[in-house]
Amino acid sequence: DAYISAIDAANGALNAYVTVTPEKARDMAKASDARLTDGKAGALEGIPLGIKDLFGTEGVHTQACSHILDGFAPRYESTVTQNLWNDGAVMLGKLNMDEFAMGSSNESSYFGPVKNPWRATGSNADLVPGGSSGGSAAAVAAFLCAGATATDTGGSIRQPAAFTGTVGIKPTYGRCSRWGIVAFASSLDQAGPIARDVRDAAILLKSMASVDAKDTTSVDLPVPDYETALGGSLKGMKIGIPAEYRVEGMPEEIEALWRQGIAWLKDAGAEIVDISLPHTKYALPAYYIVAPAEASSNLARYDGVRYGLRVDGKDIADMYEQTRAAGFGQEVKRRIMIGTYVLSAGYYDAYYLRAQKVRTLIKRDFETAFHAGVDAILTPATPSSAFGIADQELAADPVKMYLNDIFTVTVNMAGLPGIAVPAGLDAKGLPLGLQLIGRPFEEETLFKTAHVIE
Ligand code: GLN
């Protein structure tokens, strides 16, 4: 009830939730009470969560914040959300996001932008919460849920977490099942939590993660009790600092934050080593080929026949065209055009195949560092703090918007786990985050190290 009242009071201003499910929440909470009375409580018994609109939730609108999925309510539950309900969590509603998770500011949502609960000192200007999981990050930051699910294809958990002073982890590719989550770029997409602190993120990920026969890319490895990894010294650990992440034009405050993070980890007993990830500069262009290519294929299913919106036409081809023209927003159309272009017969080798080769080189860079004994890599999470809503410069130049992902996309390209943890405030009083990147399936190391920073 407290969370539902908080949503009622604040959501009009923040626009973090696109669907609120108070009845379902109360029913689930009652069932939780019964289990608690019977002494059968799950790990998340009664914990109220917000769910990104990308997760299929049975009987509850699931629109990926796109017009083309108008009115769609699946008859199935995503594996990740089912895992959470099995552990006793309670659903408060569905959270706003960039349309089909394409964006870094939550401004491409069909339901309008989300406002960051943070403002610069002495300013009333509205800021973005980051994206695409902007609703998840804003809701957690504003206490409109105890934690939230999110997804990350190129930074969509970590960048919004950094912009809102929350913790977000993208686990290793394969750690969580993608089944029942609306697909953006299937070889990059991973689910993970956004939470108020590292401990909450650890508890949530433990519950979300599982091998799943319905997603053959999910991995059959035991899911450790991440919470027990927290605490203790970092003695014997090696933390890599990649020279290539010192990008041109990076604000001095971000540099200073990074130096501060290094000092904290050193104080906790870690050894700091310089490393090189030489292919970093190709990650962003390669990502913006691979992700749209996969997206153009995944989005082919929205044809006005099977889901959501249908705009009638003079024949079936015209109906497809009218539906897709009306149903997809500008950014999604841009990605479909780029994607079909780079996959087309004459350009496949020059773009898509080349991007895949670059992807392998990026992965090898990380492998080299890990083989040399590095346990985790420390970088800034984003090149700036949260920027203004409707920023003219960014609206005019989509590539500038894509630069937001400069520190995060490499991690998805390599399939590695990455966590964003709040590390301080900038001169404007806005949160800044640091990112830790780990070895495959060693999320515990990230939780342990991030806990030292938060
Ligand atoms: N901002 C990136 C993009 O627009 C990443 C999005 C994501 O991780 N879902 O593709």
C-alpha cells in the first residue's frame, strides 16, 4: 500500500510507470502473507518490484513502450519474472523504457519521456534518467519500488543506474533466460536488476538467474549466493585500468572519479595494473551495426497480423506497410533501415561480417587481460552525468546520443558481466557511476568489488 500510494503521488510527474497493477500487487502480497504465516517464505517474500515493459507478464500489458504493440497482453510469463514470483516477489506494474529498448535517454518511448528524480543544484530543469531502462532506474531512485528488472543490450541497465545514483548489473550473457522478454538484439540482450544498493542487486540477481530449457543460450551453471560474496578485503585481487577508456574530451570530473575509485580499491587491498584493450575504439561503430542488424530481423514479426496494432490497407502488403509506418517510432525505423542495409546482399561482407570480426577482436582484448591475471576492470560508467530532456544537440545528431554508450557496449559485445555503482556527485550535484567489468560468470567478484566503492 505504501508503494502504491507513492506511485499515485509521484508518477504523474516522473512517468516511470506505464501500467500500475495495484490489485495484482495486493493479491500477491496477501499470498505472501499466507506463506509467511505458514513458515514457507521465499527469498523475496513480499518485496514489491517494478518490471520493465520489455518483460512478458501474463495478462498484463507488455508493449515494449511501442505503439505497434498496443493492447498486447501475453498469455505467458517471462522466465525471469516467473523466477521472481516463485521467490515471493510482488509486482507493482510495468516500467517505462525507450521503444524496444533502443535509446539512452528514455525519450523514444511511445508513452513519453521519464524524468530523472535528480536535478542539478539550484536548477529546476528536468533531466533524463538515461535509457533504455529509464523507468526502472527512476522508479528505484524515487522509492517507487524496492527494486526493478531491466535489460541491457549496450548499456541500458548500467547507464540509467549511473544517471540516477542506483546500482545496476548486466550479468554474463546466458546467466538469465531471455525467454519471454521482447527481443532487441538477441546475441547482446541480457536481463538484470536495478536496485538501491549492491546487496539488493545481489539478492535480486540470485533470484532472476537460471538455466532454462526455453532459452538454449542460457547456461547451466550453479547460481551462487551472491550476497555472501559481499564484505572482506580485496587482497590478492588484480584490478585492470584500461588506457583506451581515457577518451578524448572526457570531463576532468570523470577522470577524478576514476582516480578516486582506483584509490578506494587500492585501500581495500587490491593491486592496480594498467591494461590495454586496443580495439575499444571500434566497439561503438561495430555495435551500431550488429545491434540494428539483429533488431531488423527480430522486429520483422510486427506485421499487424499477430500482435497489437493493425492499420488496414488495400491489400495485405499495404496493411503491413501502413501498420509498420504508424506503429514504429523514428529511432526504431532508423535501426530497421540500418539493419536491413548492413544485412543486404551487397553490403553484408563489408559491414555485418566485418563488425562480427571486430566483435571477436574486442572479446580477445578482454581475454588477454583476464589471462594475465586481471580479476576485474574499472572504468567510468558514462562519459557525463544526466543531461537535459529534449537536448537539441542530441536530438539533431543521433550519433552524439550513441556516444553515451562508449564505456558500456564493449561489455555486451564480449558477453561479460558489468556493474554500475554510484561513486559520487559531480559539480552540479548529480550522481556519477563507476563500472566494473568481470570474467564470464564471475558476478560475485563484481558485487564484492562494487561493495567497496558504494
Ligand atoms: N543505448 C543503446 C542503444 O540504443 C543500448 C540500448 C540497450 O542496452 N538496450 O542501442
